[in-house]
Amino acid sequence: MPITAIVGANWGDEGKGKITDALAGNARYVVRYQGGSNAGHTIINAYGKFALHLLPSGVFYPETTNIIGTGVALNLSDLFQELDGLKTRGVPEPNLRISDRAQLVLPYHKLFDELEEERLGDGKFGSTRSGIAPFYADKAAKLGIQVADLYEEERLRTRLKASLAAKNVLLEHLYKKPLLDLEDLIVGLQVYAERLRPFVCNTSQLLRDAVNKKEQILVEGQLGALRDPDHGIYPYSTSSSTLAGYASVGAGVPPHAIQRIIAVTKAYSSSVGEGPFVTELEGADAEKLRKLGGDAGEYGATTGRPRRMGWFDAVATAYGCSLQGATEVALTNLDVLGYLEAIPICTAYEIDGKQITLFPVTPQLVNAKPILETMPGWMEDISSIREFTALPPNAQQYVRYLEQLIGIPIRWISVGPRREQLIERV
């Protein structure tokens, strides 16, 4: 069977975790292929509510093999904290495999992330301070540490020593902070290495074999298309590609094997972090939508920061779906809008007096104003509905109009945070 990619069409926080969790029961493999523990996937099931940061969203299915691929920024402390958290709450130990080529987020990556955000002050980029940007900077500079390096002590020592040389100069002269100690790093990594060892393998070969056997594979991305460093709202982006096209690199699978791409978007807009956000609401309107959103409101799964709220942005979403190469769309949180008599939708932007429907570059985007249309609301609870035709007529009309605006079929509609609160349009 072809690989299915589940990716974000917007700024992240679209509900990808729930969609992956809902589909993972029929998958042999679920793969994280990029990003790190700087963002989370919220999942609610029979075990409770969970915010996964590194673990793939298939960890609640014992029969599923969960893979952390080569493209992931792997923070071992966060990984084991997540695994221990699942065990504490009664979740069976997941079947987990970790790429021997994945690279490690080290304590100094997090340190430099924090120091740089503090140095930038008002010019900061809204980092979660999880060490992601310094990690990818090291990866590009060929200073990264791969999982395989943990089991070759001399190589590990040599590579860490090379990495610390420049970092200690910065700590001393730019940040005025204590220097990093090589031996302390070695000792800490050796402890993690032994616990990690049973999970480590050549995951790329494992997945290529699975492709050849036509086994079902889900690959899940972190954040959304608009946080992509090349095609998103740079520099208010993450540091690895958030697009389905990168899954072949980050997971190590043939590009032609990814044939089904589900782009996830909310029935309204939300964003955590800095950068232009055209439909953003302020005051009481934003707070009401924030409090009603999801199971416990719209707050970042990793940082707990209140999400910025806005109406559905068809310009941004059509662009995100196009970037992802979406073959279908999953629309989440439709139930949240049930309190509104009228629902605004952004169908175009106005920039310098001109109306546009193509998503612009960041310097133009900061001056964009939303052009809004209004649709009638349905003013009722739809959380128990499981068939599209059973939705109120105005809710059906809203979904069909969004589908028309973005140009991609909306196949999945989430009407609540739980796994079973999902409508499939066939």
C-alpha cells in the first residue's frame, strides 16, 4: 500500500495527533520524520489525555511499530520522560524503533537557544527554547552527534570536543556564561546510551522493506506548512521542513511511495509563536474561541502558551494544502464553532489597496488585511454526530464552502477531541 502522510496546512496545532491516532489502528508503522520536542500532538483516548512531543502518535496501539526517523531532532531526556509518563499512566510499552542516524539535541543546544532568545529581546522569533535552531545549525555545520556515535566512545569524544571549541568561545565572550565541560557531557550521554540501545536500528531499511511488502505506513509531520523554513513565514519558522515532501528524506523512504497526503486544518485558525497572522482576533472574541477550542482550550501542548486565535483563512490554507500536495483534507474542531450565529471566513487579503488570493511573501504579509465573508452558524452541539448528512444544514454548507475555497476534498471532519468523534465523508 502507498504511504500516507499526515501533515499540517497552517501554523501547527491543527490536530494532526488526533488524525494520526485515529488512523494508526490500521497501520503497521507510524513514523515521525522531522522536528523535535518543540511542539506537541495532543491525543485523547481510553487511557486519558496525552501531549506527545517526540513519540509517534501510534504508541497507543501495541501492534503498531513506532519509528523515530533520521530527520528527527532527538532529545533523549525528553524521550525517556515521555516513555516513563506513558508507563506511569498504564499505557503498555510501545513498540519503538529509533534511527541509528538520527541526531541528538544536546544540553548545550537548549542552553544556546535560551541565551539567544534572551539576547534578541523584542526581536526574538518566539522559540520554544527547546534547542531546535542550534541543533539544526550544528547539523548543517557537520558538528552534529548521531545516535550511532554514542557507541563509539573515541569518536564521540572527538566530535564533542570539536563542537565545544567554538561554543565555549561564545559562552565566554558573547554570553558571559560558564564554559561547557566535555567529561560531564560524556558521562551523561553514556547513561542514556545504554537505555537507548534496545530501540536503535536501521529504520530506513526497515521502512523500505515494509514498502516492498506493501505494508501500511503513516508518516506524521510536526508543525505546519506555514512554519516551513523555505516556503513559510520565514524567519518566523521552524528549522526543518514541515512538508510531506521531506518525509522521504526524514524517514528514508522512496518519494514515489508517498501517494496519499492528508493535510490537517482547523475550522478556524490558531497559532503559537511570533510572525504575521492575518485573521488574528483580539480581546473577548479571541478569548471565547480560545476557551472553547479543543478539550481544554487553545494552549500550546509544549509551552502552555495561549494560542493566537483567528477566523478560517482560506488564502493561507489553500497555500498550505498546495505546498503539502494534499490529496485530501481533515477539518478539525468544527464543533467549536457551534456557539456562533454568524461565522466569518477570510477569502482574500487586501495589501496596499489591492485584493489578492495568493499567499504573499513575509514582507507583504505583515501589511495584509483580511477580507471577510460571513456564513450562518448552526447554534447547536454536533459532537455526537458521526455522519456528514446528519450535520445541521448550515454546518454542511460551511464545510462545502471551505472545500470550494481551498480546492481540496474535505474527507475527514472532527467534531470533538476524542478518537471516535470523527466523521468520514465517502
